[in-house]
Amino acid sequence: MPPETVARPGPLALVGSGEYLPVMAGVEGALIEGRPRRYVQIPTAAAPEGRRRLQYWLDLGAAQAERLGVEQVPVVVRDRDEAGSEDLAALVRGAGLIYLSGGDPLFLARTLRGTRVWAAAEAAWRSGAALAGCSAGAIALTDWVPAVRAPAAEPGHGLGIVPRLRVLPHFDKLTSWAPELVTRATAGSPPGTTVIGIDEDTAIVDLTGGGRLAVARLSSPVIAWCGGRGGSGSRHCSRRSCRPCGTAPHVRNHTAGQRGRRWAGCTARPGPRPGGGAAGRAGRRRFRSGGRSW
């Protein structure tokens, strides 16, 4: 008899910005490669912004699915009642890639945590499907979710896929948008926690399912703080490699110019340098028109 196959988690990506845009097509294509061609898109984080904003994400997702030659599977969850729907949870099953897009990270985590839809998504990932979160979605996949639109409010619990990790997306813009959030994330992190700033059009990926993350499509360094205190009490790493504290995944930084090297623990390579051409202009227009889209 053939040996029993043991299920292991699928690929994982934490993205600073750029979901469903051409600049990230290479990363999203690598995540779904070799898996069912069902691209499940969950735009829940944008639900508080209304129907038109939800449709904006669905339209972007449809265009990206067409570029990749895969089936778009929208799972539109707007509240906890819908997150408890068995019909919507059934749409997640059989996914090749599950993607949490941008908006309000605290709303996203509170809406999905402990529901049928999230249970289906986590089960699919643990059985080999790819899982990605961009901006709000990346924050929600950790266990620390700040109220980014109300900095004085207490942070909430996340979905816990990557514990002991705090993610600051849009990091190249964040110091001017919300410098207090960077301070809170670093100075308030407990021992054993790593805080990572991820620039726009940048993804931290693990294509192996082995808990080893690497940087793709990097326009400038990922920034990591280790040690749980921030400031003088932390270890700050950038450009080269950083082994975060505790059990957080290893991060190795490769610039886009190092296309000939493999990402650490990965087999795919970064695509064109982000920020240039039509794709880069499209990404910049999105942030000018959309304000603080997390």
C-alpha cells in the first residue's frame, strides 16, 4: 500500500498592498500554481465602506482571475450572520487560493473569527490551499489587530494564523499616515514578538507550507523589530536577513534586482520591479483616490 499522505498547510502570503493588481499577478499566480484553479476572494474588510466599495474589490479580483486563467469565487461576507452561512462556507471548500483583501482589519477579524466561513478557510489552508492577506487582511491573520481608524482604541484579537507577529502594511507610507501606530506596535509588543513593516507592492511569502517566509517584489527593505520593546530595547533588522524572535518565521530580504536567486524556502522568482509602468501607476492611483485603504 502507498504511504499515507499527511496534510500540511499550504502557501502563505502577507502583502503590504497591491492585491488583484498586475504588479502582484506573479505572486498570486505562484500561490495558486499546482492547486485547484479556484480563486476564493473574501472582501469582508471593505464591507463597512458600502456596496460600491465591495464591488470595487470584486471587479479587481475578477480582472486578476482572468489574467491568471483561474475561476473567481467571490465569498461576500458582510457581517457575522453571513459568516455563519453554510452556503458561503461551502464556496470556500476546494479553493486553490483564499485571499483576504483590504479595508478595516479589526472589522475583518471580528466578523470572521469563530465562524463557519473562517473555519472552512483555515481548514482549506491547513489541507494545502494557499492563503493570503493584503493590508487589512495581512494584519487580521496575526493575533494583534489595531483599530487603525481609531488609534486610541484597544487592539483586538486576530485570526491567529501567524502568532507572535505584528504586521504594519503600507510601511513606506505609514510613517506619514499614522506614525503613532508604528510606535504602539513596537513599544507595546510583548517579549518574543516580531513587528514587521511591509512596504506597498511587497509580499512576504512562504510557498512551501513549512513556516519559512521570504520577501518578494521588494521595492525597499522590509523592516523588522525583535525583542518586544522597540526603540533601544529591540533588535532592528533591515536589508539583509533577520531571524525574528520566538517562533515567528524566518525572514530573508531580497531586492527585486536579485531575480536570479530563489526566495528563501521558495521556488518561484519575483517578477518585474514594482512601482514602474502602468501597473505601478494603477497602484499609486488607488491610494490617491481611496485614502487610507488598509
